[in-house]
Amino acid sequence: MTKGLRKGLTSYGDAGFSLFLRKAFIKAAGYSDDALDRPIVGITNTGSDYNPCHGNAPQLIEAVKRGVMLAGGMPMVFPTISIAESFAHPTSMFLRNLMAMDTEEMVRAQPMDAVVIIGGCDKTLPAQIMAAASVDLPTIVVPVGPMVVGHHKGEVLGACTDCRRLWGMHRAGEIDEEEIEVVNGRLAPSVGTCMVMGTASTMACITEALGLSLPMSASIPAPHAERIRSAEASGRRAAQLAVSGGPKPSELLTPAAFRNAAVVMQAIGGSTNGIIHLSAIANRTPHGFDLKMFDEIGRDVPVLVDLKPSGAHYMEHFHHAGGVPKLLKQLGSLIDGSAMTVAGQTLAEIAAGAEDVPGQDVIRPRDNPIKSEGSMAVLSGNLAPRGAIIKHAAASAKLMQHTGRAVVFESVEDMTNRIDDPDLDVTADDVLVLRNAGPKGAPGMPEAGYLPIPKKLGRQGVKDMVRISDARMSGTAFGTIVLHITPESAAGGPLALVRSGDQITLDVKARRIDLLVDDAELETRRQALGTAYEVERPSRGYARLFHDSVLQADEGCDFDFLVEKKT
């Protein structure tokens, strides 16, 4: 097999000339023949002034390069696009597949024998791992790491669960303009990803559980020296992978690995976004991902990690308690310990080496869980024929079985314009419904599923209501919120047929979400609706590609031409 600088030669019709020209131009950067004869490790650069989550990327890149060179390899850094959650319009999810395509094609196009992918912000790790699964080059993942915690008036703060809680208090008139501005400067005290169990932390933990990163890499805080040492160790290991040729992602991303990732996602109180991303990654392999299996795991796997938004602590506390290796040890037989990792160890071996931290209460034993069931459930019913998700670990117990009157918003814009209208006909017992916020309808399936409590109810002390949509929700959010209703309304799903005043029943124990309208009436409404649910097709560019190709939430919202065809 061709390796190093000779790999993937540019086509000029003369392979010898292609290599000659490549070496001539790379020597312009000052490389010696000795350097160019070594195994090449590509390193992604997702640093951006728009992406403070990746603010430590330059340091991590230098550490990875050092590790590669210490092991005798040749590091080559290359850029890909960078997606920052709060800076991407219309939503970061809209751009995830673009980043996956960019990463995949740049890894394919440039000569490298292994690749180190550095990322962290919500959609970055999923996009990069989707790419890695498709390319199947030896890959090691270096998460950028979570922020350290902030403080305000003696209270520990974390972006962005406390962002939402305190903003809700501000909307309700409990925090004034001056104080909310002070809070704004204290919520994110360092570079790195959100320090709660949001999507970024969920995906970092899933990456470690899948065996694609070194032990403890998910939880080391972004500013800590340990994070830099982990990056150096990852570079060293990548150089070894470049020589040995494996293990490749195809050898690590097995059915057992995906099941382990699902177990960990349930046990950490993970982000609902993680289900979409894990589905997308799995569908880049021959194995796929079964939502029914995920729900069954949730009935058996307790929440063991006491982190916001499902618990009380933050990622740095999880790290000091032993991180993912300690969690794997506590999960015991619920994990398939024979699964191999990029570190060259099995998960069982990594769990056996987990640190024992006396007195820690962040990672609970199985006989003393935070919640007796996993953090998320998969619902079905006539409103969600192909499924919907609820993070019941972060919901209100009293609303787990609830029937209420629908209050329908046609779009995110409609919700924004009317949610705080004093004349809005709404009570605390109603069910807020948002449609046209799915993959096609929005487009890009924004994190709009966390519908705000109407201001007039917030001022009455209402903290939670049942809210349903075909949108997503930030992993940092909380509440009794049903998401990812599939098919979405813009694809003709039943959500398009709901009218204000209809009765909707949520029954989490029975795993149901139902519209209490008979089939004959729904068919009448469908006939009357015709094709009015369809959204206008964009005229050009990536938006058109997205509209024409994006799959539904249960399939990971990948593009239909990128998934692995199942036999």
C-alpha cells in the first residue's frame, strides 16, 4: 500500500512527475528529505476567531505535532471549516453535514497515513467522526475540553444551563437588566465547550466510549495542562497508527461500540442531540442505529453522573471524580468490555485502571443512581409515527403523564412574535406546539424546542410546561419537552395537522405522544392541507443541496447520498 508523500498523487498523467512536483513545492516550506520520508499524520485545524469553544486549538495542535515528532512521524496541519454553536446562522446543525463533507474530502485529497481530528463545539465532533467513518483512515480524536466553571454571588455557574435558568428569571422579572449583564460576563470564564452535560460534553464522552480517543480525554478542562499533555500523547499514538495502519474506524465502530455509546449517553444524562449524531455516525457504517434499542437501554441503565442539567455538578467535577473510565467501571456488566479502543486497550482494561477518588459523589454506583432509568426515552404515537425524544431526567415528574390543550405556533418566527403577547390564550396546563422547525422546515432543525414559558405565566411562577416540536433542544436545557417529532411537519408529518384547542396526551411511561383527534378528522384535515406543508425549494447552493438531500431526525439528519447502503 502506498504511504507517506507518495499517497494519493495529483493526476498529471505521469506519477513520477507528480511526486517530483509535490516534493519540489513542499520543499519550498523548508522541509528536508528526512522529514518527507516519514509517516505523515494529518491534523485538523478548526480554530476560528468566531469559535471561542476552540480557543485552545493552537496549543493543542502544537502539542499533537510534538507528540507525532517524538514518535518519529511527520505532522501536517490543514484547515477545515469551523462551526461555533452561537455564531452559525441559521443554525449549526444546518452546517454539520457541510463540515463532514469538507473534513472527509480534505482527508481523502491530501497524503496522510493517519489523522488527528481536534474539535469540540456541538456539531464539530459529530461532523468529524462522520467523516472519519466514511474515509476509514486510522483516526484519533482530541476534544478541546470543557470550560472551567464561573461564579456569581457565591453560586457556581455553568454555560449554558445556567444561561437559560437565569435568562428565564430575567424574563420573569426576578433579575434586572444590570444584574443579567453582570451574569453575562461570568457564565463563560474560559475557552472550551460548555461545562455542563450539553451536546459538546455528551459527544466527547460518546467519542471516548466508542474507543476513538484516549482515556480521560472527554473531561479534562480546556485550560488545564493535562489537556495539552493528552494532546501530545494523542499525537504520539497517531504516529504509531500511521505505521501500523490501524485500528481503523471500521474496526472500532462495531455494533458493540454503538451499544456502549448508547449506554454511556443514558448514564451521563446526555444531550438529546447526541441521539441524532450517534445515528448519523452509525449510518456511515454498515450497522446503523436502532431507536428501539436505545429506548430499551434507557429502561435498564440508570443515570449515574450527577451533572447539570440532570444533576448538580459540572464537567471539571466529573473529571476529578475519574471521568469516563470511572463511569465505565461503575456501569460494569452493562458495558461490553471487550470493545477495543484506539489506545490499544479494551474498555474493560481502561475501566480496571480507573482512578478511585475517595468521597466523590459525582459518579454514583449502580445501587445509588441519580435516576433509576436512563436520561432519555423514545416516544411513538399518532403524532410521531417514526419516533420522538424526551429527556425525562431533566423534566418535571408531575408532567410525565399529562393531557392538555394545544397552543400551536406555525414557525419559530410566529412563536417569537406571539409567545409573550398578553392576549395569548394560554394556561399552565396547555401544551405548547411548535412546527415547521425540523430539518427541512426551518431549515436546519434549530434548537428552538426549548419554547420559553410565556412571560405572563412566568410572572405567575410557572417554571415548566409540556412543549412539543419537530425541532431540537440544547443539551444544556431542561423541562418537559418532546423533540424530534418524526416525520416533521414540513415533510407531511402529523404535526402539520394539529390545531389550537386539540387535546394532546403525553404518557412517558407508556412511551406515547398522541393527538386526541380521530383518524377520519385527521384525514379530512390532510386532504384540506394538500401540499401546503411543503417549504419553498431554495434556488441555489448548499441550501438547495440541504433541502433536497437531508434525512429525518430518526436517520441522523445526514444527506441521503452519504449514508452507508445497508445490505
